[in-house]
Amino acid sequence: MSDIHKGPGLASAAPLAPPIPGVRGTLSRSIALMKPVTWFAPAWAFLCGAVASGALSWNPEPLGRLALGILMAGPILCGLSQVVNDYCDRDVDAINEPHRLIPSGQVSLRHVYILTVILTWVGASLALVLGSQVAHFVGLGLICALAYSLKPFRAKRNGWIGNALVAISYEGLAWMAGHVAFAPLTGQSVAIALLYSFGAHGIMTVNDFKSIKGDTQMGIRSIPVQYGKVTAARMVVTIMGVAQIGVIVLLLRWGHPIAAGVVFLLLAAQSIPNVRFIRDPEHNEVFFNATAIMLYVWGMLAAAIGLAA
């Protein structure tokens, strides 16, 4: 859902790889269309929600439920959102990025339709196995995915709205689904999930710096397009920082000083990559993802453990 396609002609000269025939080729192209690199965020959030429930243990039954939930949140539902996004972008991609799977003809529309039906059926089935409340959160996530990509909504055209839908889906809804899969949802868990969703809005903006020129030409009003590189980079680190400060304050208020201390140390460690990112966001995106954002997601798990204590 966060994979916004941008940049007229930037990759039009990329050579097409010869298609792999048979079932293996179909499976390979299906997985590529589902973009495995995007699966981590919702899968991790589901794990954190499960931990925050306090009902997760090393017994086979809860571990099996956890595995099903991670499969549902990551490969299945996140993968589904990526397929929908690529389908909705197929006409634009045919002009701007003709090497992509759908416009290049490597994946037919029939393939897309069948894959969408399969992923929707599997995702809904897993959600129902995990419980009706999980299914409700899955339904909300699917609505966000459709609103992000489909006309007339196309929320991806505005950085504030589109990134908010992605952030709440990948972090908040996935966290809450993970919690209710094991125990009744608590106000504390909801508050932490929403704070990390708020911080994830900044994370989603990081993906937009490499495509400022293309976004401007395509009329996509990403945060960097609206405010410029430096201001947008400052907004990214500020939003992420405010969210984590909020988590620290709540954890201290609820009597979880160790968890609050761990989140504080992880936040403090982000100061160096934050400064480097603000200086040159376009060329430090990979470094920022590998450092500041990784520290951020480890803080999510620390907070979840604190809630479970």
C-alpha cells in the first residue's frame, strides 16, 4: 500500500527479464507483485500487539495462532494491498515505468484478478479463524487499502492522507488485531498502537524523497513536494520523535519504567541518523531506514513487553 509509483520515464529503459515458464514462473511473478519487502511492518506490528496482550506463551497453540496472524498481516493482506495498488496504477505505469510486471505484460490482468481473489479469500479465512474481532480490524484495513489506491478516492495523491492510511493500517490496525487475537483489547494497548501509527506517518514519508521530481510532474502532493526536502525531513524526525516521547510518558505513567527507559535509549540513539538524514534526505534514506527506523521498531517491541509485564 505504501508503494507509490512515480517518476515519468525514470526506468523506461530498464531491460525486461525473460519470464520464467510454468507454475514456478507464475508463483515467482505473484510473489514479486506482492512485494515481500513491504511485509515486515504489519507482521511486526501484529507480533507487538500479540506480545502486548500478555497472553502469548511458548505453548504450541498460541505460537500457532501467532504464526497464522503474521502470515495474514504480512504476506497475505499486505501483499493484497500491493497487488491492488499496482493494478490501479497500471495505466500510469505503462507510460512512466513500462518495465513493471503488469504494464510489461509479464503479469496479465487475469492473473491479477485470480491472485486478488485468492489473497482476499485466504486473508478473510485466516482472520475468521483468529476471531471475529480480528476480522473487523482486517475489514478496516482493506477499506484503507482501497481508499488509498482506488478512484475516486486515490488518497495516495496527498501525502498527509495517503501516508495516514498506510500508517494506521500497517501499525495501528495490525497491532490491535494482534492483541485481540489473544486477549480483549485494552485502552493502554490502543493508545500505544495509535502513537506508533502517528510516528509511522513520518516513516512513510521517507519513501517519498527519492521521487520528488516524478511526484511533482505526476501531481502527487507528497510531503517533500509540499514542503521541500529539508522541512519534510525535519517533519519526519519530529513526528517519529513526538510519537516515541508520548509512548515514554504513558509507560512511565502506567508504572513501566524499564520499558520507558529502553524506548528512551532507543530514541536517543536515533539522534545521529536523524541529523544525517536532515542534512541530505535523498542520499541518506537507506542509512536512515537501517538505523533510526530499525531503532523505532525495536522500541515498539519494548513497549509491548512493558504493557505485558
